[in-house]
Amino acid sequence: MTLAAETLTQVLAELKEKLRPEQISAQITDRLACARGTCPYEFKWLEQGPYPCLPDLVVWPESTADVAAVVKAAVRHRVPVIPYGGGSGIVGGTVPEHGGIVLDLKRLTSLSVNDTNLTVTAGAGYNGQHLEDELNRRGYTLGHFPQSIHSATVGGWVAPMAIGTFSTKYGKIDDMLVGLEVVLPTGEVLRTPEAPKESTGPDLKHLFLGSEGAFGVITQATFRIWPRPEAREWEGYTFPTTGAGLTAVRKILRTGLYPALVRLYDPDEAAARIAALGYEQGYALLILAFEGRRDLVALERRVADELCRAEGGLPKGPEPGRHWFASRLSTQHLVETNYLPGGAADAIEVSAPWDKLEGVWRAMRRALEPLAQEVHCHFSHFYHTGGSVYVLFYARTGGDARQGEEHYRRCVRAAVEASLAAGGTISHHHGVGRVKAPWMPAEHGVGFEVMRKIKAALDPADIMNPGVLGLGGKAPC
């Protein structure tokens, strides 16, 4: 316990006046279940114990009013509040390093679809795959397919500003977002307008996108949706170099063509991912997916084929795409290494403009190769102005869990600092959490001080997920 006994007693008494007994727990099993996500060093806590940080209470709100009641009680007693969704985050964003109350939002599962506006409004606890299934049943898709779709929740998408694998066509979660409902650190409820465009001051949705619970608790979100596509076609190409593959992608996007999936593997990861297909090693691999109306899909595929061949691309048919799709949600390759006592493995994702993208890839690879037995890289999200670099490392130190955690942090530092030095960012879509928080000032400069002032203005008691993003939280457990 990190709360004083008297404070805990007072908070519990207030919560019991507003919530049913089964919505509140101080049981060790519940507190353990909500004390971690899927960050690699959190695997080490399972191995070595004890957990360094536990919440004092877990609360399951069933409405926005419940959330507001909890936040009001928390601010009165200066008790930290940590919003928690599906626990799929990998950057330590929900670690209760100051104890307090974990708000497990999985019971916030309201849902409504507006067929006229082509929008869906869902509670923050709505499971990602369940949402997509329900939309499919009605003839729609959100188009948001993160690798964590089976465990992540709506709130967990918005809070770190997530992205899905089909982002080149459908956009990022911030592109899809139409409106938000948020409980502020005062317990007040903010609802943003759902008009398609406003010119009425700053767009407050963007204050909470990427805020990771530092500025309030997201309780509901409205997204744009699309009619379910009529057709989907795959095509794969090998390229003599990673640079040639990047050039082909850039030229595809410059034509105004945005395939649903654009995924480029460097030669090392291409060899690891598609060894079963028997392709010659040493080549970069590009996987494209096109979806929509059948006639438009055929046209897009023809245009992309011309551009890929012009850059030395050799067509490999639909099999690479089908192979990727069948195994796209698996993280076994990372988990197996992290479960080794001295193992450390992760995916570090950053972004950069086109003129720096290849340089960032090379710099991160060079930084990690001395630290890990394997380093694989791919580019999985592209834009008019640039793209993302996704670098995976697999290190086996042969040591114990503590050494594995230390080496993991060493690898993250090397990769992030290499990206910054080469003109990239510290994160693209996993968020910052606590893992990447030390580099927020380097990423934002004066902008980080602006964030600190916003945090102080909205949350002067510093109760909202203190320490996340490097904001607040001076005395962790």
C-alpha cells in the first residue's frame, strides 16, 4: 500500500457511497492484475518479483458518472488515478508507480452507430475486435487494425494516439476521431463537438489525443467509419535494396494512390518473416494490399505494379501478403525472448520525413547491432511526407531477470538516441509511457515546457497518471 491508512479509509468510504461494493476492490489479485501492461520489463517483474508498484484500489466504473465520482474523491484526497484499458500497452503507460486508484474501464461498453453521418460512438472500454465485429455485422469497418486488436480498447487507442496496419488508406486513430468525452481532473465532464470541421479556437480533441491519461480520463469516443470493402487483393515485390523499395513506395504515394497496406521489410527481416516461402535471401520485400470497390482495386493494383517494376521490383504474387495476414497478430517471436531471464526484445517505432527516413533506419540498426544477436527492421506506415521505421531487437544476455531489464533499457536508449540524432522521433504510435519519457524534452524542446504548464493548469493536484510522458510524479514507489 502506498496510501496512508487514514486516507485509504476515507477514500473507500466515499467511493462506497457512490458505487456498488462489487465495483471496488483492494484484493491483491485484482491489484496485481492491473499493475502492469505488456512492456518487456514488466515480464521481468513476473519472473523475479515482487512488483515494484501496486495500486491501492481497483475500481470498475460502469458510466461516465461513476468515473467522475471517483475522480472527485481522488482529487479531494490527492490520490493518483491511473486509467486502464486492456493492458496491451508496451511502454509502461499504466504502471501505478505512485500507487492510488486504477480505473479499469472495461465496463464502459456503450455503442451507437449513426448510418447517416457514418460514425460510431463507443465507450472507452469497448474491445477493439468486438467493435470491428459489430461494425462488420452492420456492413461497416473502422479500418483500424493494430496488432493488439484482440486486447486493446477504444480508450487505449486514443490515449497514446495509436495506429493500425491499414493506416495508409484509413488513417491513424487521430484521423478517425470525430469527438471525445473526457472526465477532467476536477471531475467535470468535457464533450467536444462532433461537427466535421470547426473554426472556433483550438480543437480540444487534440489536447487528449496522446495524453496517456495525464490530462483526464477518456470515457467515450466517436469515430468515422467506412462501408465494408467489396474486394481485397494482395501483391508482393522483392527489391535489390531497401532504398529501392522506399523509392517505389514514395512514388506510389506521389501519384495519389494510397493502398490499404504498405509494408516494406529490410533484407534481414524479410528473410526471417518469409523463410517458409522459399524466396532467395538478401532482398527487401514490399507487401501491398488494395481494398474497396472491385474495379478500383484492380486499377490501383495495375498502377502500383508499373511503379514497382520501374524501381527494380520483382512481383511475387499474393502469397507474401496472405502469409503476413495469417500471422499478423502473433508476438511469439518477442515473447519467447522476453521470457528468458536475461532476455530483452522489443519493437521500437519512430517516424521521420522522407529525406531522413533511410538514414534513421541505418542509424538505429547500427546502434542496436552491438547490443543484440538479431536486429530486424521494417517500414509499416507511410504518408505523403514520410513514414515510420519499426526496429525489432532480440538480445539474450545469459544473465538473470535484473540484467535482462537493465539491458532492455540500454537497447531502448541506444535506439531512441540514434533516431533523434538522425532526425527521427522517439515514438510513432506506441506512445511514450514511462519508457521513453526521459527523451521528451529532447523531442519537444520548448514544447515540453508548454505541456508541463498544461498539466499544471488542468491537474494542479497531479493526480492523473503522475509520471506518464515525464509529466508530474516526483516520488515513485
